[in-house]
Amino acid sequence: LCNQAQGNLTMRRCTSLLLLMALVDSAAARYAFVASRLPSAIPSSRVSSIASTTGPKFCERCGSPTTTRVPEGDERERACCTNSDCGHIAYQNPKVVVACVPTWEDRILLCERAIPPCEGKWGYPQGFLELGETSREGAARETMEEAGAQVNPADATLLAVYDLPGQVQMVYTAPMTSGAYSAGMESSEVGLFGWDQIPWEELAFPTVNWALEYARDFACIAAGENKRPTGPIIPQQRTKLYVDGNWKVVDDFVGH
């Protein structure tokens, strides 16, 4: 892969691509495990893959039309260029979303979204992982960009992993280095909330509810005691599948 891209990509980008391919392999293994945990009354043929996609209609390199077929040495359909001089294969891989639940003393830092989707709703800082950064660094960057707050990536603890259609979300929690914060370009307001102050009915996405509820009840702050637990956090793991025309959320605690 790196040899083919030698003229266009730096070694750093090649390494990032290889890491992303490894992540996709891991996600595929997780999907197989989760599918095996579904009730036996649901045949696997009725469960849609979270990675299924038709791909681009035109080649991303030369602009020629693509055709959907299984390339040699592969096991699934891809969008393949019809130009024999090009032959580019479009691999549609999930995006990686990184997020952070910042804490200051006994409160949680949340942002009111200033952009769609869910404009005007509340959530924690989150966004797409950039090339050249670790997932913890990405979560810290999003916290600064959206909430004007600083967290140390080394202090970030993995809180949850959510396998969703087209994306993998990695949610961390980390203490703020100070009580300073300010709304970024994508936020209309930022504030610190106690657990009884969180606008639970005005949260932006189901995943925000999942992570905050998990943080409240099982991970970051012991319910009713307002103190951090002494034991390690076991990350919440959930997968969203499409079964018989309906979405199904499966809890998946691999290895625990």
C-alpha cells in the first residue's frame, strides 16, 4: 500500500492508513462477536452489516464510472474503477469519532450546539479524529475547540466505545486542568453541570445519553456519593445493528 502511494502520501499518512485498516479488522471481529450474541430467533442473514455501503459512483482518482464487484483477494463488494489503466478500488471504511466528558470537581462540562445536526441541543465535545493524532489527543483537541477547556490527554480514561453505522465513537473522560472554559465556534454556550442539573431532555444524541448515564451510574462519579471510584473504569461497549427493518442496540462487553 505504501509503495503504491509513494508519490502522493508521506510515510506518516501511510502509517495512519495501516492503523485504520487494523481498526476496521477489529471492528469486523467485534461485529461477528455481537451478531453471535443476538437471539437465535434472528438469523444472521437478517442482520445488516454496519459497514455495508454502495461506495462512490465515480472513481476518486480518474473520474471514470465505478462498478460494484468483489475484487480479487477480497471477500466483499467494493466500488471498483472501470478504467483498466486505473483500476482504483474505493474502500469505504468507518470514520473515527473522538469525544470527551470533561470534569471539574463534581461537575460535567457540556456544550450547547451552535451547528446542525441537533442545533440548540446539549452534549460533550466530540468530532472526527485527525491524521497524526492519537484518540486521546483528538478528544483533548475537541475539548479545547468546542469548549475552550484544557484536559491532559495522558489523564484521559476510556469511558465508552460505540460501533455505529459508518463510524466508531471513542468517548473519554478527563479532569480539566482548571475551571476555565469558553464557547468555541461550534458552541453557542458552555457550562458546568451537576448531575441533577444536566438537561437530560435536551441532549443532542442517544450516545450522549448513554455515555453520561454510564459516567453517572457506573464509572466517573459514584451515584449519590459525588466522588471518583477507586477501581478502574470498564468501558461501556454498544453496537447499533439493523435487524428486520428496525434498529437494535446490543450491549457488548468483550473480554469482561
